[in-house]
Amino acid sequence: MDKDVTVLKAVSGFVALSMWIMLAATPALLGLLLAGPVCLVLGEVNGGVVVSFTVIGMICGAVWAERIRSGEGLSAFWNKLVASPELDRY
């Protein structure tokens, strides 16, 4: 009986961790996309610019994900995203 509870807690923790990582990675990807036009303006692909934009996005994403986790909860936030009535049209 205790093994079942331990396995369920591990699976629950893995799901929560994956939701947190997805929330934190979204602004990091946005930072990576914003680094493209900056590199075009500079005329070269500058690794420092790309890394700095991505790290700033990851820091913002981690703060955002942590505020959601401690506030309303990760699963409640994802439920609102997925169960949006606007998405039922598509």
C-alpha cells in the first residue's frame, strides 16, 4: 500500500515539475526569438546577445512560474488555459 502512495507522489511531482518547466521555458523561447531581430540589426549572430536574451527570459519565466505555483496552483492555471471556451471553436 505504501508503494502505491509513493509512486503516485512521484508521478504527481513529475507532472508538476513538467508544468513548471513549460511555464518557465515560454518566456525563454520568446527571448530567443527576440534575439533574432537584434542580431539582424547588429549584422552578425552574436552569441552573447542570444544567451543574454534567453537567460533574461528564463529568469522572468521562473519568477512567473513560481508566482503561479504559489498562488493559484499550476494545475488550476493549466486547466484555465486548456479549457478556454474560445478554443472550442477550433
